[in-house]
Amino acid sequence: MGRVVLVTGAARHLGGRFVRRIQRDPEVERVIAVDAVDPAHQLGAAEFVRADIRRPEIAKVLAEHDVDTVVHLDVTGTALGGGGRTSVKETNVIGTMQLLGACQKSPRIRRLVIKSSTSVYGSAPRDPAVFTETTAAKSLPSGGFAKDAVEVEGYVRGFARRRPDVAVCVLRFANILGPRIDSPLAEYLALPVLPTVLGYDPRLQFVHEDDVIDVLRLGAHEPRRATQNSGTFNVAGDGVLLLSQCARRLGRPTVPVLLPAVTWVGTALRTVGITDFAPEQIRLLTHGRVVSTVQTREVLGFSPRYSTAEALDDFARGRGPGLLPPELLAGAVDRLAARLAPSAARPTEASPLHHGA
């Protein structure tokens, strides 16, 4: 690993965890933690630099500290502090442009790791059953964090062409869950009652925050024997869950809503500050999304410790029980399904049903 590692987004939960973990690696001499606000958590022996990556000053930070490895985690869908959607987009897009520009001018940079998202594939009714890293999106995201991620990856590809001497690793994470994760989907799953789109039961994948930290370290290291950590990789836990199965595991009843009314529900939820029900989020909860992780296993050499179901279960333990005990809710749903369609086979927890109706 590089002797001096700079980590952006250090004031966030994942950034702080990664900073504390990476400084224990014997190959690392120093860790430079960067964010525009002071972190509320401890960063260990890392040196914190308060800097806004949207400004040219980030280039001075790289030069002054002789940074040779950059791990860019400040690409996110939620604001930190009092910021809104505008500040999030500026940090994601403008901040990434400034950071890449600084990296391009720095002769010492040898490795760059980017936190991205599987949301770059979008969610559409005619999507393939499984996306690979080379699958083109049927419908590109039109807004929100998903569009930011698409733009960020475009800038990263341009940087990789201009600096072929730098090893670039782009990690496309499925929806991240864990006991302390703060994200639009986590806020949605924590609601006492989950609004769903009538007639749709989307397939979802999750990745545990512990696995996120592990694969980030793998991307920042020199590649292990018979592996390669330059390129783009999907990262998700094994298995797939339907949204209805997620609700049953969480003990949260669902309220099916007609698709045209979902937008109104999302607007109401944003108004009271409960969750971000952006259009891309609605599309995910309508059509779902599943990605292949073959490249991650065979090329990057990473296998997640948590499956999709296990990541959801750990999230549930951290957020507390829902309104109904999962066993009671599951039994009620099964009895209702048996009355409505007595001749139809009920899906199991691992059944990969079609994501649309």
C-alpha cells in the first residue's frame, strides 16, 4: 500500500471507520483524513485536514503531505449537517472534478480508489435480470445521487486515460446496510410502515458496511497474487431479496400505493424530513436491480462475509423491531396469500421472482 493515504469524506461514518482501520496496516506510514466539516468521531492517529474538495486547495493538501494513494469516499446521497441536495451534488460532482484535477497534476499519485454505486445502471422495466460491469443501462438515471454517480464515473474514466500510470479502482456498491448506516434506503426501511408500489415486488441486493471497509482496503493495496484491483467492480452480498421479504424480516407492514400516487407520497415524506423519496429511489422500489459479482470474486479476489439477507438482519438489529413481530407478520401474509391464491405456490425467502408485475 502507499505510504501516505488520503481519505475524503472522513467526517462520515464509513469514512471514519475506514480511516481508523487503514492506519493499522503496517505498510501505511501516514493517513490524511479530509472533510469540509469536523468529524464527530475519533480518527485515531490520522491527521485531520479540514478542506473542501470543491475548492482548489485540495491540490495543496496532496502536495504538502506527499500523498501517493487517494481513497475518495465523499460520493454520497445524503447531506452532512445542514446541507441540502445542491451541496450534495456539488460535493459529488464538482468535488470529484477538483480532486481528480489535483491528482492529475501530482506526480506522486500511484493509486486511486473511488466509491461508486450500482445505481449507475438505473432501474427500468426492461432491464436485464442481472447487470454486469459492462452492461449498458436501458435508461440512464435522470437525477439525484444516481446521476451524480454516472457523472463521477465519467470523470474518473477521463482521468484514467490521462494518467495511465495510476491504478484506478472503481467500486460500485449495492445499497449499503449496517447498524449505523445513514442513507435514503436505510431511512426508508426504518419507517414504521413501508409504502410500496402496487403490483410490484422488486428484487434487491445489499452489502454490509463491514464488507465495504474490507473491499476498500483491498482496492487500496497492491494487488495480491493472481488478482487485479484496477478496473470497475460490482460489490454486493450473495443472494437476492424481494421487497416483500425485506418487510417481513423487518416486521414492518406495507401499504401498497398506485404508481402515480407514489410521487405524492415521496413529496410528503421529504416535506416532513423522514426520508429522501427521489425519483430514482422510486424506480428502484418499483423495478429493483440485481448485479453480478463474478468479477469481484475472480479478478479482485474479494468474497463478502455477509449475504444480502445477513446484511438486512444486522441492519434490523441496529434499528430495533418493527411494529409487528416478523414471525407474526410472515404468518399473516402466508394465510392471506393462501386465501387469495390457494393453488399458487408461495415463494421462499431465496426465490428470485421477477422484479415487476
